[in-house]
Amino acid sequence: MRRMIKDELLHIHQLLDEISSHLEEERNVQVEEDEYADALVGPYEVFENKQKHEDAVIALHRDIDSAIEETVEETVTPVTTQETV
């Protein structure tokens, strides 16, 4: 598998940042950016190390995924079977 070039990685980082903002502002989904905060690099810091951006992308993806999973779990009600008499 080919590794991404830095421009592609920056683009994905910026897109994930937009998705995170959209979820919070438009969908009222709170994205806890715990892992992402540890990455210490923002999506528009183009002169930062490629590895830092890669770590940030992975962390932000995990944080977004967790937020979506929590939201889905809260909105889905379990189906119970009813006994017939």
C-alpha cells in the first residue's frame, strides 16, 4: 500500500476538522477531542512534521467515531419481544 503524501494528509486532516465542527454545530453531537488534543498539531499547521499530522488524523478519526457511536447508542431503543396471550 502506498503511503500518503503530506498534501493528502493535510487535506484529510482539514476535512476531519470540518466534520468535527459540523457535528458539533449542526448536529449537536459533542466530539470529545481527548486523543486529538494530545496530537498538538492543527489542520492548518502546514509546516509541521508529517508524522504529527498522521497521528492527529488517526486521533481525530477515533474521537469522531466514538462521538457518533455514542449518539447512535443513545437514539436506538432496544427491541423487546412481546408475549402473545
